[in-house]
Amino acid sequence: MSNEAVQEAEASGHFAFFSSQNSKFNYTYNKLREVKSYRIGELFAAYRDILWDDGRHKYNVSSFIGEIDEILLGERFSTFDQNTLDNLIGTLRQRGNSNATINRKMAALSKLLRKAHKMGDIHSLPEFRRQKERAGRIRFLERDEEARLFAAIKSRSEDAYRLSVFLVDTGCRLGEALGLIWNDIQEHRVSFWITKSGRSRTIPMTERVKEVIKLPPNTEGRRPKGPFTKLTQAQYRAIWNEAKTEVGLGADEQVVPHILRHTCASRLVQGGIDIRRVQMWLGHQTLSMTMRYAHLATNDLDGCVVVLEKPRGDEASSRSAEASVFASPLTTPTSAPPARKAKGQEAAKAPRKRSKGE
């Protein structure tokens, strides 16, 4: 028996194997099946249209899988062992990939291999462990930065300006906005059906958004399918990059169109909107994704400063300040409780009236 023979057993444990130089066979319960080997690229070609919808994410996944296939030197395999995965991760790290980037690439590979395993193409899978990611600083636009950037965008394209306002006030992703059609906009609300998480959501529109979704009155020809369908992602990003360079933000790598989504989320949290509602507004699949903005909700902590700034000797004032700052109508008594009786003290009894018979 060849060392490369695949050992696969059914529940009862009865099996037999034989192999040749070029192919491997598994004989189980009178069933003959050839065990083939595949390249990662071949598996992706077979299952990409099943596992991923068309769009930018699928394009990114295609790039990830192509890089992985290149690192593996186009090796063909029928099992994907732990050592192969560890070497792959090590190579990506040597190439300067951050843990967050490695996680995204491994998520794509894991999804592909699990599908291949389910279909019988791969006969063993490694354990995919998520790399620990650092919580990076979230960059968002200040009001004056937004004004300068949007003015530069408007000077280049009215459509790109309208889209920019829509993105910062709705917090939606660029692809979600470009995919809108007129039926998605009803009265004062807009619905996003094509989303990254696969879950649709509907949010109300600001007055600014209501204005920018209207097409200019001098629009010629047929009405476009949606408010922003005349633009592509590539066109918008090109206009964005030119405008940000003009206003002095060209060296800031974080000033990309996605910063408008961060800006919307940051303004909601800083304005006192609770994290759960922010999650619903942004369409995050998990609350942990929204918690990246939780540190901006500092209003609830302002009362702590009042307590800490009191002199140490003034304990009564500190307790009074603490009670006034954090008092809740559900926990603060409306009147003082009755005084407790001293030990051994009996309540005075009212004199008993005599009856006529006494």
C-alpha cells in the first residue's frame, strides 16, 4: 500500500484500500471511488459563484485565494493539514500582513475548504484559529474637514457630492448606496436590501438626505435606475482621492470613502444614541462590531468628575454630589423613611376610652 493512500472508514470500520502510481482509490462496501487532488484555484473556480455574490467582496476574495494559491506554489492536495495552514499564515505574516488581514484571508479559505469538504473533494480540514486583532484608532471627519472635502468634491461632480452627503448621514456602505433603486426610497425612509451581512434594514432620512436623493432638474435623457446609479465605485474613489489631496488630506491613509460610515457612527454615539440603536442603524451583524465606537459615549461618565474633584475631607458633600448626579427616579425615595425606634423603647399608647359599664 502506498504511503499516500487515503484511509477513510465508515461507521462500522470495514474498509479496504488499493492504489496505483497516478491515482488513489478507496473501496468501501463494494463502492469504488477515485480520490482526486485539487489546487486551491480549481476549488475556487468550482464554488465561487455558489459561495459568494457578485460584488466587491467577491473580487477581494478572488484576490485572497489567488495569493494563497501562489504561496502554495499551485500544489495539488486531497487533504489540507495543520502544518500547511501554519506555514501559510507564517508566510503571510512575513509579507507584512496584519492579523486583521490574515483573518480576512483565512475566513475566505476556510469557507472554501469547508464547502469542498462537504462535497467530498477534501478529506480532512485543519483547525482555523482567529488571530488576535488590536483595536485600532477609528478616524472620523470633523465638521470643518467634511465641509472642505465636500466642497472640493462638489466642484468636480454634483453626483459625487450628493452621494457623499448621503453616505455620511445614513452611514451606509458605498456599495449599498450605489445599489439603491427608486423603489427602495419610500416617503421619509430608505431601505437597504443588498448588504454585506445579507440582512436588510430600513432607516429614516435626514432633511439633507431627502434633498440629495432628488435628481437635478436639468437631468437629460431617461431617468436612471436609482439616485446614484450613474456613478461607479472606481469613478467615485477617483474623485474622492483628487478632492482629499486638494484640501490637504492626501497623506492621511484613513481618509477613504468608508470614513463617512465611521463619521456617522461616531456622531450618533457622541450624540447620546445607545449602542443597540447604532447597531441597528449601521446594520452590524453583531454588537461587538458596534462596540468599537462605545468609547465615544463619554456623557454618562461626566458625573464621575464631580465626585473626584471634591476635597477628600468633604465626604458629606461628595455623597450628596454623587446622589444628585446619579439619582434615578426609580431608586430615589420621594420622602424620608420613618425613624427607627430605639431598642427597648415602646410606643406610647393612647388612653383607652371607658365603656358605660365601667
